[in-house]
Amino acid sequence: MNKNFNKKLSIVIPVFNEMESLEELNLRITKALSGLSFDYEIVYIDDGSTDNSFKILKKIKERNPKIKIIQFRRNFGKSAALNVAFKEANGDLIITMDGDLQDEPTEIINFIKKIEEGYDMVSGWKQNRKDPLIKLISSKIFNFTVSKLTKIKLHDFNCGFKIYRSEVIKNIEIYGELHRFLPVLAYEKGFKIGELKIKHNARKFGKSKYGKLGLRRIKNYLLDPINIILLTKYAKKPAHFFGNIGLLSFGLGSVFFLYLTILWLLGHRPIGNRPLLFLGILLIIIGIQLISMGFLGEIITRQNSKKEKIYYVKK
Ligand code: UDP
Ligand code: MG
């Protein structure tokens, strides 16, 4: 690592009922950072824990002034937790990691080295992932789909262990389940994304917050392809997304109408009782609705584009 490295590091950790892990985690992080010369802070977000996590975090903070704690009133989810922490973190480099000891703090230094190679964001890759088989399979499907749809060459989009230059996270708003798409959102804004193979541990204490089988997540996978398409290709031009489907529907309906009109002209009557007529009417109405929806979306995007930047200047 560059000896003149004088940047500040923020380590961001979302915590939801992880009380058994926190003391050991904090110890291991401070130990991993102790040999390094630069300043750091650790930002813990207690995402509405119902166990003693917050109490333990407060104890840890009393011993170390470099620690910040944010406490949610209830469980709002990992995306919300990261979103606030990103606003609170004031380091030049921001590391996110899980609070359950599955990520190894000794990798922090490797992430920094990788960033110094010229990346804006580096995502961890749990190559030898220590989780139940069903989770491994579903995450393989998820990563394959996202990678194919976005053309971003990452193996592990949803890895909780990542590093960002501060300008990346300051430019991204996440909510809902969007944390799983952070690399996609960053890539869309033109940031350079790298990957680092990391060691992964089995969960030592507590339970996965997404259920044993990861069902809470699998449910989302069905909507993910649509999410990605809307997020990347059409976020700034909804009229094209809805318009294209609308035009297709309208066009097909018109063809059926034309066909029936020709039949009518050729003397095939009546046509009023043909199922094709009703299908044609349905398709034309749906088409018009979708096209209008696209226009509405376009107007909303136009108004928002004044607030949200639509391009990013590097220098
Ligand atoms: N987490 C959170 N809010 C939630 C769910 C999870 O802050 O609603 C935290 C959790 O405490 C952990 C990290 O996000 O630090 C990853 O969660 P988990 O270990 O359950 O996911 P898995 O490793 O099973 O994918
Ligand atoms: Mg975990």
C-alpha cells in the first residue's frame, strides 16, 4: 500500500440482532486497523434490534471515540440502514461489512490496495461461500441473471463486504431491496468497478436474517430482472419502456381490426360476435393506457431530473 496514504476510512456495519458477535467483531476490526497509519471511524447502524445489540454497541462506543452509532426505531432493512450510514460516514473511503463475523476484517487492507489500483468501488467475492446449499444455488442464479442483463462482470453482486470512494455513495440513494444492486447503480453512473476474492466464515452466532433457506430473498429474485431493466435502461426514459409495449399491443389490436374489416367488406357478416373483435378492443385500450402511462412517467422524470443529476463529470 502507498506509504503516503493519508485518507480517512469509514467502516459501515448494519446490525440487526447480532449481540453475540459485536464485541469480537469490533475487537477484530480495531486489531486489523491498528498497524495502519490512517484515521478511521466505525459506523454501526442498529436496524431495530430487539436483543441487546444496542446496549453492547453503546458500551463499545464508550471505550472508543472513533465509533458512531445510529439507532433505528424499528427494523427498516439493510438498504435503509446503509442509506443513512452513507450520509453519516465522512471518510474518503467507505467499507461496508456484515455484523455477523462472516466477513474477515483482515481483508480491509486488501480492499484498500485494490482501490489504489484505480477502482471507484470494489466488491467482495465470497468464492468459497460458507452458507447453506439452497442459498448458494439461489445466489448463483441471481448473480448469473444480473451479470447477463447488465454486462457487469461480477460474481457476487450481493456481497456485504465492499469498498467505495466517497463520491460513489454520496451519489446513490438506496431503499427497499436496492442494496443488492449497488454495483449496478454505481456502474450506471460511470464508476469503475473491481472485484476482490475474500475469505468467508460460517455464521458463528445467531441466525441469518433472511431465513434458513433465504426465502425472503428468493421471493425478490422473481422481480429482479424487471427491476434491473427499469433501473438501468429505462429509468431516465419511461416513455420508451411503456411506449414500446403499448405500441406493440395497440399495433396487434389494429391488425385484428383491419383483418375483421376486410372480412366484413368481403361480405363475411356478422363480425360483432367474433372473439377476435373483443381481443382487438382489449389490446387497443391496453396499448393506449400504457402509452399514456409512459408519458406520465416521462413528465415525472423530467421534473425529478432537476433534482437528481443525470450525468457525472469525472474531472
Ligand atoms: N441486517 C440488517 N437488517 C436486516 C437484515 C440484516 O441490518 O433487516 C444485517 C445483519 O445484521 C447482518 C447483515 O445485514 O449484519 C447481513 O445479514 P445476514 O447475515 O442475515 O445475511 P446472510 O449472511 O444470511 O446473507
Ligand atoms: Mg451473514
